[in-house]
Amino acid sequence: MTDGKAPPPRRSLLDLAPLELDCMNTLWPMGEGTVREIRDGLAARRPRAYTTIMTIMDRLARKGVVERRRAGRAYVYRPNLSAEAARTQALGQVIESFFGGSKDALLSHLGTAASKPLAMAATAAAAPAVASGTGSAAVAADAEGAVSLVKDTLL
């Protein structure tokens, strides 16, 4: 039933499931890696079974997001898209979907959001750190850093 062709890469990283994106975020700095190396890289923040990561990487290969080659008994995975290209593509989709294709509308929104103490989303994400009395300044700095990153990407 298959014609032997690999499926085209996904149009956007927004189409990836959270664990798929976590695997990609682990793989990009590595350049290439095996399932074990990817799982080990994820272990500190998102421990998962070897077979879970193997399934995710197989899905990413079938979707055309990564390519793989056999090395002994394991596969070595390599991204088909750089992290920078993926960010640009995802940001482009956000601009198109949420801001009618207007970069100016996004920048205006970011300027408004940055001028507020903590945007609602950042507040919700920071609630555990704030409740414990740690991290509120770090969250605010992260929010400002994210705004700067987006502005730098757009300009």
C-alpha cells in the first residue's frame, strides 16, 4: 500500500505533540542521537521509558520530521529541520493564525503584554514558584526574554 516515498515534513511544529516537541528540543542540540541518548537527555525533566521514546522517534521519522539510519542494532536520528527554521516556521503560523498575518499586530500585542506585571499565562505557569516564594523574578525575566526573542526574530 505504500509507494516507498517518505511523507513530506509536517507544515508546522505546532502540529507536534508535546512529547514529540520535547524529543526534538533534546535532539537539536545533539545534532543526531539514538533513542537511548534522547531518553537520557530528557530524563531530568521528563523521564520516560525507552520504548516510549522509541515510539515517539518512530512517529517523527514517519512524519518526515527526522530521518534515521541504522547503526548496528540501533537507529541514529537526525532532524530534517533546524531548530531555528522550526521556530521561524512555528512563529509564522502563530502570526498567520492569531494575528491575521500581521507582524505589527503581534509586536503590538507583545509590547502590551510585556508592560503588564505578569501576563495571565505566565502567572498560571509561575503559580507553584510564586506560592513557594521562589522564582517570580525568574519568571518575569523569562517572559521579557521571550518577548525580546520574538521581536529579534521578526525584525
